[in-house]
Amino acid sequence: MDAPGFIVERSACAKVILCGEHAVVYGRPAIALPLPELRAFARVQPSSDAFRIIAPDIGLSLYLAQRPRQAHDPLARVAWAALDLLGASPPRATLTIRSNIPIGANLGSGAAVSVAIVRALAAWFGHELSPAEVSALAYEGELLYHGSPSGIDNTVIAYEQPVWFVRGQPPEVFSAPADLPLVVADTGVVTPTYISVGAVRAGWERDRARYEALFDAIAALVSAARRAIESADLAQLGQLMNQNHAYLQQLDVSSPELDALCLTARAAGALGAKMSGGGRGGNMIALARDAAHAEQLAQALRDAGSVRVHLAFRKQAA
Ligand code: MEV
């Protein structure tokens, strides 16, 4: 198709897993929240050259001229899947990716880039895709980031709303009636999700009974967390976050840095603190009493060595 002569740009948010990570890979429920202020951007502009995806910040350049039998790059796979759904050939255009979501920090940077690419290509070809369609296309990329993704990252990012997620079922978006003043703090330890997901898989294969019991305990806690959110019981939610962190330690996906930041947050009065996402590094989350307390927690976490702290105050309404 000839370049239509205009530029389109679309974006996608980051995410945190509030509770239920890892167990969600094994069919248990989990709750994830969008982080709208952290975003990945995909901009498509006309070019005289063949279709190319570039990400200048990480030195990536991919030509998508001829369809490979199987695309091995997640971004190429997502782009081809999107073009198939749109019934389009690669445009004469360059798609440029920029992102302010840290990579390898368990904030969904890969899924966010995928969602931004899908949205930008759809807009370029004049289509509006539903969140479910966007999510399904982004999942193609997730399959290459780690072997058995539950699909929670692409889902919460495509819907950009709090989601109650069970693998293989349509997600439920839901409302949090009160603000959830969360502080998201990065250990600075970069760990791709496949490392921790693989470690849990190996543990589960060694001792299925123990792991299944832990997953069941996490599932019960996630249900209680949803009730706590819906009744705006932040103290109860905090307790459940602490409990979830303890179970994740038992799954051996936490790390000394994550544990230390959780202890710091609790000592500074957090209602609860836990690692979030894949673990073995990346980010933890702490629940503050209110926005002013969140600022204090953020300072305590910086002082304890967190390399990046993000405050997420907004009411997470569906
Ligand atoms: C990653 O954000 C959450 C994990 O449960 C992996 C997945 O669900 O695919 C660790």
C-alpha cells in the first residue's frame, strides 16, 4: 500500500500485578492495574523504503519486507499478526518505538510496546480494534518473551483498566471505589520474566503437591483482595499484599533486594508491601495510607537504594 502521507502515533501504558502473579500461570486468578503515566509509543510515518520497525533507544532495526515462515522477534511477530488481522501488506513506512517504561523491571514494557505497535498499525490503516483484539495480537509477542505467558500483561495493558484475570477466560474489568495510593519502587536489578517463570516451572515439576497448595493459597488471597478493594478496606488489602509476598518468597521468586525494599516500606508505615510481577529483581509495590504518606514511603525507598520510584495515586476506576 502507498504511504497515505500522514503520521500516526499511538501509545500503551505500563502495568503492575497487584496480587496473584505466577499462580496465574497455573490457572489461578490475579489482579493487575494499569500505570497510565508510564507509556510506550509507536509512531508510523511515510517512507520511501520498505516497512521498518526501529527503536533508536535500544539500537533495534527490523525490516519487515517479506514474511518469514516464523518471526523470531516478538515485535516482528506482533506486527505481522496485526497486518494479517487488518488484511494489509507491510506499508511503505517506518514505525518508531520510544518508551519510558523500564525494560526487564516487570512493568510490562514488552507487552506495552506490542500494544502500541498494534494500535498504531490499526490507526494507519484506518481501523479501530477492540481491546480484546489488541490483547490477542500482543499475546503473540508475549509467547516469545517467555514460554507460557498467562496473558495478564497484554490484557491489562490493552484494556488499560484494573482487571481480574483468569487464564483462558475473558478478563473482568472492575472498579476500585477508593484511591489505591501505590508506590512502585525499582530494585534496579534487571531480570527477564522467563527466568522466574522457568524457576517456578522447575519447582512445580519437582514437587507438584507443594506448589499447587501454594497456588491455591494465593488464589484465596486474591479473592479476598478483590473484596477488600471493592469495600475500600486498604488495611485489609495491605495485609493480603504482605501475605502474598510471603508466598512468593516460598516460590523462590523474590530476591534480597526486593525483600529489603518491602521491609523498608513496612517500617515506614506501609499498609502492605510485596514484589510485583516476575520477581528475582524488578519492582516492588507498597500501599500507602494516602497521597502524603506515599511521598514519605517514596523517600524511604529511595534512601534504601531504589533506583526509580513511581507514585500511582489515581483512582483505578473501570
Ligand atoms: C508477569 O507480569 C506475571 C507472571 O505471572 C507471568 C505471567 O502471568 O505470564 C509472572
